[in-house]
Amino acid sequence: MSRLIIRKVAVLGAGVMGAQIAAHCANADVPVILFDLPAPEGEPNGIANKALAGIGKLDPAPFASRERAQYIETANYEADLARLGECELVIEAIAEKMEWKLDLYARVAPFLKPGAVFASNTSGLSITALAAGMPVERRSRFCGIHFFNPPRYMPLVELIPTADTDAAMLDALEAWLTTRLGKSIVRARDTPNFVANRVGVFSILAVLHHTARLGLSFDEVDLLTGPRIGRPKSATFRTADVVGLDTLAHVIDTMQATLADDPWHAYFKSPAWLQGLIGKGALGQKTKAGIYRKQ
Ligand code: NAD
């Protein structure tokens, strides 16, 4: 098996996942450049810097040591794209919108290092459709790399190849993720939401439906779907706040758009109250307001 030499990683998107993936790489002594949009005013890397400062709130000890935090540099897409040429692996973790991801791919592709691996952390968009946003000659080194939240503690990473993904590259990436980042890999096919989210979001939707049908409160449902069944950290609505309500809605939209033949298709809709919170900018933990903390 060919080895993948990864000296530096670029993470595109300093949100809930991107900042934590960067921190996880840093904890494994892998230098990272964390990119995001330039802040509208003031400090150009404000979004990425703020996200890094904020991950301490998502994870009380995001870095294994103070030194590890120094492995992360921040950057933005306007001034720093040439720095992508330093990185052998690029992990894209921007918002779950196909158009936004494709726009970004068109901007970054000319700056990628020859032979660099480019992988999307999408929750469930088509990897084949995303790969089409890359120049043809780069598609053999493109795949899905789906980390789970929180990436430091969740061992699962789904690896999703397309028909064009180079098999030896995928084997080498799996070996790197396993040995360097300590992950357990599940290879998934390029189907909507892959494996874990297809099952997970399906069960969240069933809970949403029965919550409304039975007139239950969020607290009651979280007690039933969390501590009472021995899963203290995975109660439904608390998890939704941690994931991000906009991200959850995007994933549900993908199911609505791509699973028309599914017998449960009618359930693949975000409830009006969820849309209402999103409309107010209450997106969960990342905006400090969501299902549990009202604005
Ligand atoms: P987020 O909303 O926390 O962060 C999204 C980031 O994308 C932000 O930093 C934002 O500045 C940036 N962004 C927004 N629009 C952009 C654009 N047009 N161009 C470039 N950058 C833009 O999102 P997240 O929860 O970190 O999710 C990121 C990706 O990871 C998504 O594809 C999501 O489906 C996936 N994912 C999320 C979770 C989760 O639990 N939140 C888990 C696994 C995978």
C-alpha cells in the first residue's frame, strides 16, 4: 500500500466541525491551517480566530496541551489561498449547501498542491456531485471524509469514495486516519446521508413527529431518548442544539430532495418551529440560542 505523507492539513470552514477537526489534528501533532471567510470588518481572520476561541465552550479541554494550540494557524480565502499549496490534505467543512461548496471548490482548486487529497466533511450531500466541482485531473484524489461531532471523541469517520477515487489513495488515507488520528473507519457508499446519518436523522425525524403528535415537551422527550434509556449524552433535542439547527435542517432537506421513493418521504420535513428558530438566527449552541436557550 502506498503511504500518504501528510505534513500539513488545511481545514476549510471554521464552524462547529472545522474548528474541532483542526484541534483534533493539532492534538495529533499535525500542523493545520484553518481557513474561513474574511471577517466583514477589522481582523481578517476573525471568523477562524473566534471559532478557535469558542471550541473551549464546546469541549472543556479541546487541546491536549497548550503547545498543541500553536499547531493551528488561521487564514482567509481572500488573502491566503496560496498557502493551500503547503498542504497535502484539505478537509472542507463549510455549511451544508451544495452551491456554496461548489463555489468554494472553483476558487480553491487552482491553489491546491499537486497530488493533494481533497475531502469533504459533508453530512450527506452527493460526493459525486461535489467531486464534479473539481477539475477532472483532481477527482481521483477526492472523497468524502465524514467526522462525527465532537470529532475529538467520536471514533467513527465515514470514508466515501466516488467511482473516480483512487483506491490506493483511499487505503492510504484510511491508514493515516486510523494510525495518526485514532479513528475507526467505515467505508460508505455515496448514498444520501451515507450510513450513520441516514439512520440517525431518520430516528430524529420520527421523534420530531411523535413529539408533536403526543404533545410532549422537549424536556420530556430528552429524558425518554437520553438518560432513561442509558444514553445520557444523546438526548434528541440537546443533540440538535449541539449539531446546529441549520445543519440539521439542511440534512433533512437533502433527504426530502433525494429520497422521493422512500415510504417515509412525507416525514422528511423540518417542522415549522424549527424553521422559526433558524429564521431568528437561533441555531443552537454555536449561536448561544436554540431549542434550549431562547434569545
Ligand atoms: P457551521 O455552520 O458551524 O460552520 C460553517 C462554516 O462555513 C462557517 O464557519 C461559515 O463561516 C462558513 N461558510 C458559510 N458560508 C460559506 C460560504 N458561502 N463559503 C465559504 N464558507 C462559508 O457548520 P458545521 O456544523 O461545522 O458543518 C460544516 C460541515 O460539516 C457541513 O457540511 C455539515 O453538514 C458537516 N457536519 C456537521 C456536523 C455537526 O454536528 N454540526 C457533523 C458532521 C458533519
